[in-house]
Amino acid sequence: MQARFLEPAEAEVEEAIAYFDRRLAGLGDRFEHEVEATVARITEYPRIGSPLTKRVRKFRVRKFKYNIVYVLEDNEIIIIAVAHHKKRPRYWRQRIPPKQ
């Protein structure tokens, strides 16, 4: 199964990388690596995430206070958010794609 980031989720990753790099050189790279590792794990085990709704799941990014929020479709994983634990809860709801 393949994973695809929605544009807003991709932007969240880029914003977080820039934020971490401003805090400490190389920390953004570590965050990016952990996000990639988390997505790889979700791709291998799509149901590993905790259910948030009937269709939406989340899985924690190791070493960072972020979750990958995703939807399982028939043949792909759609990543709808890379959300900080303290960010507005369920702000990503409007990103959930219509059921196919």
C-alpha cells in the first residue's frame, strides 16, 4: 500500500522542519526522518493507528509531539494532517476526503 500526503499535511511537515531547524541545527532533519519512518510503518501496518473516527486513524511520530492523521482507502493511505499534540483538536476534519 502506498501513502500520499494532502498538500496541507505536506505544508505542516515543512513548517515543522523549519521550526525545529530554527531551534537547533539538524533537529528538522531528525523530525523529517521520524515522519518518514512513521509513514513507512503505517504503510506496512495500515491499521496500526488508533481510530479517531470510523475512517480516520492517528499514529504518533516517535520522539516528537506530533501525530500522523490518516485515512485508509482501498488502495492507498491518505495523510490528511501532521498534527502537533497541542494544536487545535480535529482542525483537520474538513480535509477528510469523500468516501470512494
